[in-house]
Amino acid sequence: MRARPPLPVLVAVLLAVGACAGAPPRFPLAPPLARDTDLDPVTVPCVKLRDDKGAPHVSCAPKPYVSPLAWDAADNTLFRPLAKFFAVDPPKEARNVDAFDETPDSAWFTNRIGRRPLAPGELVRGACRSEDVLDPSAAAPGSYVIDRGKPNGASPGFRVTIDGKRKFMFKTDFASEPERPTAAAAIGAAVYHAVGFNTSCEQVVYVRPESFTLTPGLTVTANDGVTRPFDARALEKVFAQAVAREGAYRFQVSAWLGGHLLGPFKYEGTRSDDPNDIIPHEDRRDLRGARLLAAWLHHFDAREQNTMDTWIAVDPTRPESSPGWVKHFYLDTSDSLGSLWDWDAVSRRMGDSYLLDFADIGLDFATLGVLERPWERKRLQPGMEMFGYFHWEEFDPERWRNEYPNPAFGRATERDNAWMARILARFRREDMRALAELGRFSSPAATDFVAEVLERRLQKILERYLAVLSPLSDLRVEGKTRLCATDLARRRSVWPDARFRYTATSAGGAALRVEPRAGGGLCVDLPRPAAAPEPSYLVVTVGNGVAKGRLEAHLYDLGPAAGYEIVGAVRRE
């Protein structure tokens, strides 16, 4: 039998561990990392390949990845959880976080609404450039050239080339859900882009059939592996499913991504052929925090097939040349805003349970099905049935789940979710209306409904995730001796103003004066800077009276002439 250490030794070890765990970190006197080096071009080996027609060519881009839907679902539902069960893989915090508990700009994420107010029109424009915006009413007959059928996915469509170079994917709605999928694609893309993710340009347009011309001899190979002609008859089937208005058909239009397409990215591991990809994807805060964004939109189809990597060559005239870098995109949010399945029981469970959820199966077995589950209380809204069960009454952002397990979502911590909640708190109430109008719904009531559901679901997210870790952001020093910040919870009116009571203390517990400002702002008067030969370190703790955790601001006292410089922040639980 192994000998036990003496009790005093155990006590000493526990006290030492506790002291280290509670000790505040000390940040260097340096600006935080604002830009990840994965945006820098790298050189990768060239290989000899053959194109689709069998012609040889040289590619210096990473190898494209094909993601089978059935395998991804089986792997994440069965095999990966089983492997993780036997592996020693304790939870850990995200690795791509800067000194202010935020994420730097990278090949995955660019800080937008979380760092600055969006300019007028920027929110609804999303990733669209001026040359991407289509005006079908001005299109000449036959100017939209169909050069490829859409090979997979639930919604029918085709690719169009305009002016001989600009390419767009056209997709229709589902016959059972008119207008929702196309609207969800445009709204979702605008939201993901505003938050900071790379997305495609998405828009809803109405096009008259005479604007199209069909390239002869087209074929398409569907998910079942069967190749069929994409001819006039196939095109008529696409038109038959589309919503028609005044002789024009409704389409979701996706601008073709630039660069050389590499296929989807994975939600775990790294790309072995990308020297820039060094952080396991499941440990990236942006991918983890995307769980909460998906929950807000009810984007349950957030899986690797709805992503895309592209190789951005330094020489754009040679897309497969090297050097270059890999850019990561989110694609296709058309399942959002309440997608309906053929089985009502599945539609109800979406957002609350995986398609194959062993935990729920076990609970139902143990309770003999007597326990009422949240999805059993869901109801279709009269007149808004096309949005399925997209609502706020039974929405629980902490419980929300996507279609099947997502490796990054499953590792999201309180800090990852709170990071995303702070970004979502930047959306204003009027933004909900602007986003809903992107759907171009035939009924004004549908626009009103989407705007209200988005606002109420967002309110639930903020109430949950701004009440634990401090929502104070935009930390800065004003006038050399004032620490200022923005309380995103008060700015967004998550709770009544009377509940916010600010306190601040410096090291040693000395109370500091806090001045609340309009719009969620506040400033703390710092101690008088000391005239010392070397900069001294100061930690200021600020609470808002609502969040359980307080914020620690870390500063250097640089003397009376320079004042203070803030170098980091820690949100305590």
C-alpha cells in the first residue's frame, strides 16, 4: 500500500495551490496582440495533379478536403464521444485570447461590431461588395448564364455567371417553407459577418425567367451518386419550387468565394498542410463562442459541411500558387429561424436535443417518459407556421444544442459564451428590424415576427451570460488618471438602471470613486501617479452590482507626466 504524506505536507501543498490559483496574473508593459500571424502568407510544397478533365497541372495550395455528411454525423455522435470518454482530456480555456480577454483578428475572425460601431448600412450589407449586389430588374434577357447545376443540399438551385466572370449560386426556398430559407440565409450571413466571421455575400432577389440562359449539355451528380442532365426540364422543376411574385421567381443568391476552394474546415484538430494552423480548432474561442450565436439564430445546422476554407494566393492571377494563406468561412444559415422537418417530433426537439441524444434517451427510459420535456410545450405560432418552432418562450441559451454534437461547441466554457454575449450586446433593438427586413418577406407581419423573436432571444442570452462574468468592456485610460469602461449590460438595458451599483478598489482594498456616465459608460479615479524611477503595477477591481464576478484592470503607473497605461484585464468568477 502506498504511504500517505504527512497531513502538514498536504495542507502546505493545498495552500500553495490555492495561492497560485487566486494570485492575479502580471501582464507585461506591452500592447495586446491585435493581429494573429495566421494572416501572414506561408509557402507550401507544390504537387502535380490532374484537373477534372484529366489535364496535368501543378498546385501549390493545400489539398482539398471532402466532408461526407453521414460520416461527420456518425463520428461526432458515436465515435468521437466514445474516444473522448477514454481519453484524459480535461476542460481547458480557449488558447487564442489576448490580454483583455478578447480575440485578435485572424484568418478565422475579424473584430467588427465588438470593437467599433458599424457604419450606416454596414450591418445589412454584410460581406457584399458593391459589385456583388444584383439588380435583376435591370438584367438584359439571357444575361444570367446558368453554367452548373447545384449537386447537393436540400434546396434546388444552379450556378450563374454574369458578365463572363462574376459567379453566383442561386437557390430557392423549400416548397413547404416559402420565404423562410432564403430569408434565413441573408439574415444569418449579415449577423455572422457583423459579429466578425468570414461569410459569403448573401441576398434575396426576384428574377424573371427570361433573364436566364441555360448552357447546353449540363449534368449534375446528386448526393445519391447518380448523374442526371441539368436541362430545361430540370430548370423548370427549380422554378416550380420557387416563390413567384409578379412574374419573377424568388432566389437566395450567394456570391462565389474568391481564392482556391479547399473544402470545409473541421471543428477539431488542425490542418496538417497549413503551417499557420497551430491551435486545435476545438480550443479556439471564436469557434467555441459561435455556439451562442447559432443558438440566437437557431442555426442548428452548424456543422463542418456548412463551412469552407479557401487558399488566398499572394498572386491572385494564379489561385493555386504559393505563397498564400488559408481563410476560413462560415456558409449557409438557411436552416435558421425555425426550419421544419418532415417529422414534427424532430422539429420540436431541435435546439433542445441532438438527433440521437443518449442522455435524453436515458432520462426518458429512467423516468418512463413521465417527465415533461421543454419541446413538448412548444407550439406553432398562428399565421407564422413557416418559422416552425422559432420562438423565445421555451428558448434556453445554456441548454441549446445543434443537430448533432459539435467538438468546438461542446468545449465552450463560461468565458467563451460570455465573450460572445458581450459582442451580441452591441446589437441595438433597431438592428433587429433592419435584419428582419433583409428577408424581403411578402407579409409585414412576418418581418415584425422575426424582429421580435430575435430581440427576445437575445435578451435571454444577455440575462444569462452577462450576469456571471463582468460585462465591462472598452477599457481605456482617459486623461492619464481615469480608468474608463462601458458596461454593456447597462448600455443594452438588460436590467433596470437602479440595479447597477458600481464599486472599485485598488490593491489593498482602498475604495476608489466611480462616476457612471450615460450610455453605459463609467470612469474610476485612479490614485495619484507616483514619481518613481521604475513603473509600478496597479490592479483595480470594479463591480457593477449585478454580475457575480468582478473585473480586474491591470495598469502600470508610469509617473506624473505619462500617467497610467492599461495592459490587461481579468474577469473573475
